[in-house]
Amino acid sequence: MAQLGFCSSNSLNAVNDSVCCTINLEDTGETPVTIWEDATDFVINGTIMMENNGTTDTSPTVELYVDDTAVAGFVLAPGECRSITLNDINSIGVVGEGTGSSSVKISFSLNYKF
């Protein structure tokens, strides 16, 4: 008899996913650009890391939004990088503010049990 994948008799199994993307971000007029949305009933925890690779002081700042709400104090100027770990994440988005455009790298891990 063949066994595909990891078969477990536990009632809960853990899943850990990681995602990385790079976007060119311009001024979004305070409207978040959606990066990820949870379409499940699972409680999802994770760590979000952002890197603003804007090349000039006037390149846009990038602000992290989680569940359509700005994360207090999480605004990155060009050249800055930061991460945060949160629980019960339902959506991840970013807002750009400034002139020109910035290359923004966004990486996040998603952890949940089913």
C-alpha cells in the first residue's frame, strides 16, 4: 500500500507557508494595495517583513496594513527594512506615500493548524 505525503492520526496538523514578492509602489492615496487575503476559517499567524528599496529621499514611504488597518508605527522610508510578528491575520496590504516609485520587497510566513 502506498503512502503519499505525511499521514497523521493527530486531530490538528500544522502548516507553514512562506511568500515573497516585489512590487513597484507609487503614491496610493491612502488606499491599501492588497498583497494577501485569507479565504479560510483558520486563525493564521505569521511574520511580515518589508524592505523599501526606494532610491531617493523623495521615493514613496511604505506603510503596512493588516486587516485593512494601519499597523501603528510601521512606516518605512526608502532604504529601511523591518519585520513584525502578528496573530489572527486576515489580510496584508501596503500604502505608498510620496513622489516617484519604490521597489518594495514583501516577505511573510503564514502558520496555521487544520
